[in-house]
Amino acid sequence: MTEPLLHVLDDPVDAVARLLADQAGAGGAIVLTGGTSIGPAYEHAAVYEPNWRRVSLWWGDERCVPPSDDRSNYRLARLTLLDRLAGNPEVHRIRGELPAAEAADSYELDLGDRPLDLLLLGLGDDGHIASLFPGSAQLRERATRVTYGDAALPPFVERVTLTLPTLLAARRIVLLAVGEGKSDALARALAQPVDEATPASLLRGSEAPLEVFSDREAAKLLAN
Ligand code: 6PG
């Protein structure tokens, strides 16, 4: 159990963009997240570091939709990051166009036992991370690096997701939480007992210290 490092900043998105750009310049395996908060961080990172040739790019989770679908986490990264780079990474997409079980198996084979250098995560309003939802069977999966299942929050499409042990083993774990809507989940994640009802709280069992980047609104329920 390691103490999380909380950074409450005026612009946490830009701070994440800069650490993402630094990692891209250094190279290695980078795991992207989806959601609505992270897009501007990808856009800034593409400006700070346009050469991602030394990167192998992965996703922490994906919605089971085609890569052209506006719910696709791959499409989000393509529009905000990949299409803006001068040097392209090696892209390891979760094949959301396949049936969930097939997409998960394919991603598991692709990932193998590769170590993950930087894992980016968003925080669901319910405290989920990647597509590991509160109290779900997927959250309890320990035998595989990848699993799949239904979503407990919109979009209600099946999801493929890295499993908790895989998240916890990442060499660096960065969680972005922006806005008042995250304040309850962030307080439960960082200041309440570790509980499967708040998957983000389980990140406190990670090997590397959890690094949280938030704004004042998201951190408002946490003591200074
Ligand atoms: C997804 C994401 C998910 C997201 C959180 C936060 O596929 O939706 O991977 O884990 O990061 O739900 O999303 P917002 O940034 O939109 O609040």
C-alpha cells in the first residue's frame, strides 16, 4: 500500500499533457484512457512532443463499437492525438468492432506480459477506473490481463478493459479528475477505506505511488 500523491492544480489537464509528452519522448508503453476529460491533454501533448516513434500505444479500456464510432476511445485518441503527430507510435488498438470476448482475447494476446510504463486513468463519477465498475465481476478478475463485460454507466455498450492486477503493476499510474462531479468519487478513492464499491480506491494497492491530478473542484471534499 503506497500513499497517493495528490496534485491540486489550476490546470491539471496541462500537467498531465506535459508528463505524457515527456514519456512519449522517452519512449515505452503508454496506456491511454477514454472519457471526456482527457481529450485536451492529448491535444496539448501532441504539441509538446510531436514525435511518438519510440512509443507503443495501448488503451486501458474500449467500448465495443467500431473505431469510427464517436463512442470509441481509439477515435478520441486519433482525433486529439494521433492525427496531430509528426512521428507515429506503434498502435495496439482494442478491436472494439469484434464481439467483446474475441476483442478481449485478441488484446490479451497482443499485450502478452509486456510491462506498462505509463498508465493514464480517468475517474468515473461512480469511482470506476478503466471499465472496472463498482462491485463488478470484471473488477475481481485476477487470472487474465484483459477482461470484458457490461458498462454500469453510459455509454451502455459492452466494454473491454485491463484487469486490476494489470493496472496495479504499471510502472507509473496517473489519474486525472476534473470538476465538482468527481469530488465524491475522489474523496472515496483517496480518503475512505479501500472498497470494491469505489474501484479507484483499490489503486492505493499499486506498486508505484498513485499520482492524482485534479482541480480544486474535484478535490473540494479532501482536507488540504
Ligand atoms: C471510458 C473511460 C473511463 C473514463 C472515466 C472518466 O471508456 O469511459 O476509460 O474510465 O476515464 O469514466 O470519464 P470522464 O473524463 O468523461 O469523466
